[in-house]
Amino acid sequence: MPFTVGIDIGGTKISAALVTRVGQISVYNEVSTPATDPKAVIQTVITLIRRISDIAASQHLKIVGIGVGTAGQVNVETGTVVYAVDTLSSWKGTEIAEVLSTAFALPVTVDNDVNAMAIAELRFGAGLGLTSTLYAAVGTGIGGAVVINGQLWRGANWSAGELGHIPAVWNGEEMCNCGQGGHLEAYAAGPALARRYYKLKGLEISPDLRPVALAAQQGDTVALSVITEGAQILGTVLAGLVNVIDPQALIIGGGVIQLGDLWWIPFEKAVHENPLPASRYISIKQAKLGHHAVIIGAALSAWEKLT
């Protein structure tokens, strides 16, 4: 049975697996992302692919292509990163497809990681059977993807779906990881909620949201208000986008949704409170494929290139 290799390159870890044409994964491996040096990151990816290739060869499995989902904006025609923020600050200009196709003599596709997530959810997850969807991944940052007529819309400059950099608060003091103040990511991403909580409590600032979640579950009013406010800000902004795009569904993934109803209820309420019908009646779904979504979506893109 042939496989493609799906790869997820993030700011903290790089993961990869073999993926069948129908999205089944095996031989999963992950490693920590080595700082932000592009050469070190690429070498780590190559080492990871070789490790998986060796396992595949020992099991007489055939690899026919490589698909990559990565943080940053990607020119999918060339497989080159055209813009990146501080999670991989030197990533811009990295010719991922060229390097990997040379190293392995295989066809390579490269796309933004949330675009890859959206592809996976559209084919096998929460977007199955839908043709127009807006995706948001809310975790250490906020990413997005737009599907129209069953196809990803990447935009004229490969930046369609960059939800995290929408201005959410004019002249906001909180800084986004792109270096600008007032962006949505600076108020609604996981680390932003954590920093807001620690600041209000007079504690040492940390991006770790887990103690905040625990405090909220134990009734800490500051933690509850921070989580509620972040959910409301995100819901209000996404409601505006829903009114522009008018998709069949809004699909939410990422680590922040693990906060459960403490976050989900005020988020959903903020989306539906918008007076226009598109957001008032929009179906809001949780992504189904979890941390494997980017790997699956990237691998599916490689399969599509092959066919």
C-alpha cells in the first residue's frame, strides 16, 4: 500500500507520519523544533522523514510523496514561506519544497498549517459534506482558513484566513507576535489569556494557560472573567467575518477549546448575538481530528498533487 508523509512544522514541535489516501496514519514521530534557525529546522525535518522512511522500508511500505503544513504564509505554487512571525522568526524565504524534493527525489507540497487542518477537516472531520466553511485554530496563536465551493481560498498574496492579525482593539497596548498592537491574537489566543490573568493577579507573567484553567474551574473570578472576555472578543470578531463570507459552518480547533464550556458558551453566545442572520444562525462545530489534523491535511495535499 502506498503512503505519503505528512509533516506538521510548528514553533515548539515538528511531527510527521505516514498517511494513506483515505487519511489513516501510522508510524507517527515527533521532535522539538530547534530554536528558529531555518537550516536547523529543515535538517530536523529531513532527519524525521529519514527515520520514518527507514521504518517504512523495514515494513515494505512505499512512500510516494511528501506534504508539509507549516506556520507562516506559504506560496503553495513554489513551496516557499513568504511571511512568518516570531514563532519561526527567520522562516521567511525558506524554499521548503525545493530542499525536500532534492533530498528525497519525491514530489513535495507545502501549505500553511491551518490550511492543512482545514483540508483534513473538510475531507474527514467536522467539515465533511460541507462546501463553505470558516476555520479558526485558537491555541498559542490564532490561525484561520476559508473554504468556498469546496476549495481552499488562499488569497492573492497567500494570506487569506490570517484571523490572528485582524485589529480587534484600536490602539491596543497588548502586542501580537507580529510586533503590532491591538491584533486579535494579542487578546484571544491562549498565552494572551494567561498573561492577562497573571497581570491582573499581580503575579509573574507567564504564557501558561493551564493554571488559569484550573483556577477558573475552582471558581477564581479573575480567571473566569479573563476566559469569558477572550471568548467574547474572538466570537465578536468571527461573527463579523461570518457576515462577510456567509459560510455553512464555523469550525473551531486548537488548544483553547479544551477550556470547555467556560470558554465555549461565551464564545458561541458572542457569535450568535450579532444581529445579522448569517452569524445568528451559523452552525458552530468543534474540529474533530485533533493534533493529527495538520499531518493528515498536508499528506492529502501531497496525494492531490499525485493525482
